[in-house]
Amino acid sequence: MNQLRIRTLLGLFLGAGVVSWAGARLWDSVGTLPGVPLAAPIVLAVIAAVLVATALSLRARLRAQRERQPGAKGVDPLMAARALVFGQASALVAALIAGLYGGVGAFLLGSLDVPARRDQAVYAGFSVVAGLLVIAAALFLERVCRLPEDDDTPHPPGTHPA
């Protein structure tokens, strides 16, 4: 499984931000601007919390298994892979969502004197922060699920590694 690349996440964030900023300008020139839901940062924060809880649980179980503690519950490789895929997918979607709300928030910065738009800008800012928390939690989960380095150096036929 490939690791998440910060460049990819940053590209998604910036691309979505530019497109949403331009879309917000266009939409505002036509009429009303769609609102930023209050639930957006809450849902993203819950996803970040689930990812952190999963990573901490896996880390503790892997440590107990590595230290051969009595009664240590092992980690099912398929469950770890599923958690990793969930984390990576969450990070990619969070980068898009954070970029989307970041672009809208950047557009709204020009009209903070209107109370309704100020509230929308605050919600957008919280959504960006929560999206970044999801990305950080996913990267932490990915680090926890990383396998130890294997000795992949080929050995000549008939010889064994020491």
C-alpha cells in the first residue's frame, strides 16, 4: 500500500480552494452564496477523533504484541489494512473539503462587516482546521500501521542471511 504524500494532499487542498473561491465569487455575483453548514467542522472533528482512537488502540496492541506481554491481543492484519485505507481515504476527502471551505472562507474575508457572512467565515475556518486535524490523524494512523523494515536485499543462491 502506498503512503500518503503531503504534496498530493496540498495539491488537492489548493486546487479545491482556488476552484471554490472562484465559484463563490461567481455565485455571489449571481445572487446568494450557499452557506457553510455548522455541522461540517463537527463531522470532521468526529472523524479525526475516530482516527486518533483507532491509531492509539492499534499502537497499544502492537506494542503489547511486540513486547510479548501475557494476554496481549494481536492485531488482525486485515483489520489494520482496513483502518489504514479508511485513514487514507479520510485524508484525501478532508483535503478536498478543507480546500473547499478554505476557498469560501477566503472569499468571505472581504465582507466580514456583514454578521451573517462573518458567521459563515468562522464556520469555514473551523472546517479548515477540522479538516487539517483529520489529515494529521490519518498520517498518525499511517505511521502506526507502518511495517518494520524488511531485509529485502537479495542473497546469492545457496547462502543464507546471518
